[in-house]
Amino acid sequence: MQRKTLHSFTIIISGALLLASCGKKAKTESTAEEAETPTTAEVAPIKIGVLHSLSGTMAISEVSLKDVVEMAVEEINAAGGVLGKPLETKVVDPASDWDLFAEKSKELLIEEKVSAVFGCWTSVSRKSVLPVFEENNGLLFYPVQYEGEECSKNVIYTGATPNQQLIPAAEYMMSEEGGAYEKFYLLGTDYVFPRTANKILKAFLLAKGVPEKNIIEEYTPFHHQDYQTIVSKIKKFSAGGKACVLSTVNGDSNVPFYKEFANQGLTATACPIMAFSVAEDELRAMDTEFLAGHLAAWNYYQSPSSPENDKFVKNFKAFCAKNNLPGGNARVTDDPICWAYTGVYLWKQAAEKAGSVEVDKVRPALYGMEFNSPGGLVKMDPKNHHLAKPVKIGEIKVDGQFDVIWETEGLVDPEPWSKYTSPDKSCDHVNRGGTYTK
């Protein structure tokens, strides 16, 4: 009897242990399954870098590019992120210091291990970071018009090439519609972009039969403030009529330049300024009353209405107001702001097309990609890392906006190497490994 009872007790205990073991196993399997499908809040974000001057002489232009990149990231995250993961911006301030740009780019690529970087304005800052991106196989989205003569596999150039800004502007000024100007004062800030831009412009003007005596070049340092002597020279140069200024003055130096221009009685009618680095954002810091009638060449302006642009302008103002950014709802959009925003979305589309944020997979996914930007449909060239886009001439109004007075029909294909200074060179990253000699 005792042996039977003991046997029954053993069966009961064994059954209980088996049930406990099954329960523990089920719980373990459930935990493992949960670990494989974490909640969105637990997904590690994809880090991207923002490399723009938030202080120094270029802050007048670059702060807004940082702002619009963060707006694009907020929109993308609200729509589900990229490849199911949220984006996280790593913002650094190179403070208009070209050597610091290189150090900050190393911080983003090596320490933060960002998947892409959106940044730089001046060509000297871009040239400073270029070796860092090429050595570490980073990917820089560069949003500003530039002088060309470069075509790195580690840079996506969303700003204009010379044939998408400089040459159409000069052609317009020489045309009957533009005023049939015959004398050109090339004034710029003393660094890579203005000097190379003016080399291209001068070669173009000479090729079109403009006498060399009718072309003057002059440069001033960054943050230059005293333009009295230079404007006196321009006044003398333009005294006989048919003269204009082609300006590559950058940053906050534009404020005293235009002011002195007006102080000496020069007007847009007597001697118009065609600017390549002044847009709506710079005009916010200037007295636009004496700027009316002067010109600029860009690929985007805030004023044209379209569903995409109206939404973009409205959203940017709202974003700045919501985040208590300087200017709030009074903020404006402009060409570099548009292409900084476009760059983030091109990267997003390419990453999703590639199924990865790895640079070597994202880069080829960009080739031939189209995007309906706030400035209209644009297309990434299938070989040279630049955008095909329209070209527009704008006339400054007293409210700080532009009237678009001329534009191309359709998109203008990018030419990184100008036919006027480098007719023997071109760029093809698909078949020729980048820049090659024809």
C-alpha cells in the first residue's frame, strides 16, 4: 500500500515538473520572439550629419540650411522613417572656419558613424572636407551652386553647375531682352568659387567677342565691410553706359556692398548687379528698398506658385515658428534651402531603393533618380552626380522677393567641367571612374 502511494506521488511530481518545464520553455520562446520584433521606440535610429556654419560670416546663409534639413527629417520620421527606422540628426558648427570643417566632418564620419552628411556652402569648405569624405568613403550632399571643375564619387551636387547659373545669366545680360550690356565688372569674395567662376565668365565673354578692356575683375576678403573705393571704381566704369556687375560676393559682405552702391547713386537702371550668391534668405538682413531692380540667377525662387512649392514654403514657416527659430513665421525659402531639402529626400529615396544606407549601395541607386522638388521636377544625372534642373533669372522686389523675368524651357543638363575653360574634360562615374579626358 505504501509502495503504491509512493508511486502515485512520483507520477504527480513528474507531471508537475513537466508542466513547469513546458511553461518555462513557452515563456522563453515568447521572449525571444518579442526580442526579434522590438517596438519602434526601441529601433536604433539612422544617424545623418548636418555640417553648416551656425556662427561666423557665413551664418547669414547657412543657418537656414541646417533648419530645413531638420524639417525634412521631421517629415520623414512622421511618415515612418527610412527602411522602418527613424532618422537622427547630428548637428555640428564649423563656425565659418574652413579647417574646422575638416575636423567636424571627421567627427561625423568616424566618431558618429553617420550614414550621410548634408552640408557646406563655400567651395573652400567643400574642398576642405573632400579628402576626409574620400578617405573614409562618406557621402556628402552639397546644396549650393558652385564653380564646377570637380566631380567626386563621394559628393552629390544638388546645387547648380556653371552652365546652370553663370553662363545663362551672362547670356541674358548680353541679350536685347536683358539690356544688351557690353561692359562687365566681375566682383567677388576672394576664394575658390568667385575666382573660378570669373575665370569661366571671362572666357565666355571673350569667346563672345567682348573686348578684354571691357572686363574688370576684383576681389575682397570674407567679411569685407568697406566698399566705398570699389563702388567708386564701378561708378567710373559704368559712366559711359552699357555696364553691369556680375557679383560673386558671399556672406554678410553683401549688406555693405549694396548699401554703398545706393549711397553713391548707382541704380539698377544705370548699372544692374547680377548676383550669384544673393537670394531671399540674404535679403532678409538687408534694406531691400535700394535693392529693387537688381538681379540674381538661380534655379529656384520662393515666389512661383505650385502645389509642391506652396506646401514647402508654408511648412518651412510653420516649422521655424513651432521651434522658436529666429524669424519664426516670417522666414523665407530660397535656392540653397530648396536643394538642401531636396538632397535629404533624394538620399531617402535612394536608400529605400537600395534597401540599405551603405554608401556603396546608395550611390548607384541615385543615378537617374527623379524628384518632384519645390522648384519642379529634377533628375539626377545618370553618370556625374549632379542634378538636371531649370534656370531662372529673378528681379528683386522691395518686399525681398523676386519676380521671375526669364527661365529656360525644361531642364538644363549639368556640365561639371565648363566647355569654355576645360573643353577636354567630362565626368562619368559609371563607365569612366569619374573625371576623364575626352
